[in-house]
Amino acid sequence: MKYLLLILTLFLIACETTPTNPEFWMEREINACLPTAIVFKQSLHKYGVWSEVFRYAWIGKDDHKYHGHAMVAYLYPVGKNQLWTYDSKGSYRTRAFTNNVQQVAQQAHYVRGGTETVFQAEFIK
């Protein structure tokens, strides 16, 4: 009985997964964050998932250089108000308002271990 309950629990947990990029090979490419984000957004759009590609910038604490990155913000599952952000590191639950790209970018940067302040962010339409 314990094993059946364990298997059922694992099955239910596996059912609640986030979408994956159909072009996962792009994630391995250097500086491919924008095309990877665009392809992922297009795949989400096919299934009626709200998503937006955004880019943001920060100054590195160690090297004091300008850095930039692109990601996808999306609401999943459909009909739920759960914001996720996706890049080559995977999908991360991000707590921010979808109409505030600066907040989305900052929180996405933080949940991935970044400690710098995002000074510029924009949705790419």
C-alpha cells in the first residue's frame, strides 16, 4: 500500500510540470537567449498561453561591465495567475506583476541567483 501511494504521489507531481522548449538544442548555444526566448514564446502561443519576451540589463558587480539577457515571462497553467520566467536555466516561478517589466526582470534575475540591480527592462513586441 505504501508503494502504491508513493507511485501515485510521484505521478501527480510529474503531471504538474512546466512547458519545455521544443527547440531545446538552442539552449546550448552561446548568446542565443533572444532566439531561444522567441521560439519558446511561439510554442506557448500555439496552446493559448499568455507570454511575452523581455530583455533586461545590469552592471556586473565583479567586472563592472554591461550585461544583458532575454527571457520569456508566461502565465501557467492556463487560467491561473502563476507567473513563470524561462531561459536556458529552465522555468522559475517568479513573483511579479505582468504589466511591470522592470519588476518581472528584477525578480527573474534574483531567482536565478543574480544579486545586481536591473537598470533597464523592456518587453519585445
